[in-house]
Amino acid sequence: MSGGWGFETRQIHAGAIVDGEAGARITPIYQSAGYVLDDFDDGVERFAGRSAKRAYSRNDNPTNVVAARRIADLEGGADAVLVASGQAAIAAALHALAQAGDHILTTDRLYEGTREMVRGSLARQGLEFEQLPIDADEERWVAAVRPTTRAIYAESIANPLGEVADLALLGRVSARTGVPLVVDNTVATPYLCRPFEHGAAVVIHSTSKWLGGHGSVIGGAVVDSGAFDWSAERFPHLHAPRPHGAPSFAERFGSAAYGAYLRSVVVLEHGPTFPPTSAFLLLHGIETLSLRMERHVANARAVVAALAAHPAVARVHHPDHDDAQAEVVGRMLPDGAGSVVSVELRGGRAAARAFLDRLRLVSQMTHIGDVRTLAIHTGSTIHGKLAEEERLALGITPGLVRISVGLERADDIVADLEQALEGLALEEPAP
């Protein structure tokens, strides 16, 4: 968006269109599978990708384009594509980079749904993943890069324990090795962290979370920085000549080659279509992102302060409450470290059960980034498929409860949490 407008202005106006037929100021829902061709030759041009006009809504819908452009603008990127979910965004982003036999580096702190995909469907498709500690130094990351490495993947704030990736360090690794840095920025949002400023090439969002904000829609987004050199030998599908003499994506789109390939090949062929009705609701959520994030951060800090002092709580996990990562948090997240707070209860699983079942205001459910405060016992749900030793290796203790702090009045949230903690056991029961 031109004009040098601030974040709060761009979250309302970036990418907006005024409907040419009715002059509607709010972006309409273009609920249409396809678009009428002007004539025979127009159809040829659209399907050849030589026309700016749309061919099909599987990968190109006007409502979706506005939401995608707004997210790209807020992240400081050049292009974005909306897909059906955050999981679809991860899969699409990696499919646009790698094929069977390729290697992808990740941190060892990933959302469990991502870990399941990495170990499951993506591994079965021939992608090899290697994990490094989230705090590994720059030389260790560089040494791990192979000729077949196609991406370095990290979460800006890991879910559920809040470890923060040093994106500046990973950005330097990317610059030194020519391997693009892909960052899931869901928990931080572009209001708190913009990975492109630290050298990322691709940013992923589950738009179901804070961007939408109201728990009403599922969706995902993949954002292209527009700054990475996709003509590198690592990406022949982007720089090699295409069938029938067509120019390569790098020749035609330059630094925007990745976004073009993602939209016109991966999304078109796999079809993870994002409904325009969902894009309409997403746009309304984005319009208040800065206001909501300020409140989310403030409420999370109040919850951290209250729970850290409670005798039934053994440990609180939140980036602002971790001295070991204070320096990287200060650099990466100067305006706040999100609103996911995880607590370890001294009484273990039994205490977690009692705590969750006593909650009155806070909803017991699997989701984060809602205006409502939510809580869940991840060890028996999200991480329930893992063996106990695997959970413990990830820091998922028997008494761990994840809380997504919402926008209710802070003292009401704290009061509900404290009444649910009242009288809980102060030590883990014997096995």
C-alpha cells in the first residue's frame, strides 16, 4: 500500500477494492466458482496465464486476493496466497520448494500438528527432515546444510512452550547458504514480529488464529517476501525452461517466482481452496489486529504474573517469563511475546483434569488466538499419540496445560483460573 501509512491504517485499507458495480466500500463476497470469458481468445489467454483476468476460483478469487494482499502488506511481503488451513499452508509452502529426496532443516520446537505432518505424510512423499536445537549456533546450522537442502523451517514463537527462534541468526544462515528461511509466524502475527525484516523468504500463517481472531473460520496463508533469488540451482522447477518453450517462473516473475509457482501450480493442482465467505470474515478480523494484539499481550502478562506466584503451579512457560531467552525475545519481540501461556501444575495429570473441569469462564477446547480464553491439556489431546518419553523430551509434562489468553477483562480471566486452582495438590502423585 503506497503512502507510507502505518500498520494500523494498512490493516484496514491495504489491498482493498471498491466494487465496480455497486460501489460497495466493504470488500464483497465473490461467491463464484468461475468467471465468464469475453470470447474464445480471451479464454486462451487466461488459461495460458498471459491475462490478468481470472480463470477459476480454485486459486484466484477476488475476495481472497484482497485478504491475501493485506496479509502480504502487513508482513512486508510481495505476494500471498490463501489456502484452506494452516496445515495446508505448511504443506503448500514446502511442496513449492522441495520434492522427493530433498532435505529440510527445522528447529526441534514445532507445533505437534506440524511434527505429525513432517514425520507422516511429507516423509512418505520422500522429503527428509532434520531437526536442530532451536538455540543451535550459526555455524551448526550452516554445517547442517546439504546440496539437497531446500528450506530452513522455524516458528517465530513455538507452540505450546513459547520458545523463540532467533530469526536474525537463521536469516544469516539463509544468506550464507542460499537456502530460504520459512517461518510460521502464527503466534506472533505481523504486529509483533515480521520475519522478512530478519531475512526470511517465506512466511506462513494459520489465519484461523489471531489474524481472524474470532474462532469462526479455518484458513491459512503463505507469503512470499519477493526478495529471494529463486534462480539458484537448488530450485530447477523455478528457473528451468517450461514445456512448449514457455519462459521459466524465474525468467517471467523474477523474485516473485515462488509466489507465482505456488498459486499457478501447487494450489491449482492440489486444490486447497479457501472459501471467499471465510476471506470476508478474515478481513474483518484483520481490521482490528493491532488493537486485539495489544490487549492479548497485556492480558497474557497479567495471567503470567498471577500464575507464577500460585503455589499449585510449578512452572509458567511464556517468552516474557524465561530469563534464558530474554536477549533473543527482546530483539525479536520488542512489543510483546504473544498470548499463549502454558503452565505445569504440581499435581500432574490429576491436577490438570481437576483444574480444567472447574473452569467457568475459560473454555476447554483446542484452539488458540480466539477473543475468548481457551485451555487444554495437550498431553492427552494434541500430544496424545506420543509415548510418554517422547512427550517429556518435548517438555510436555503430565501436568502441562496450555492457555490461549483472550480479550476478556484481565481480572476476570485471572479470577477464573485462580478459583480452578484452589485446593489442588501441591506435588505429583506417586505412579
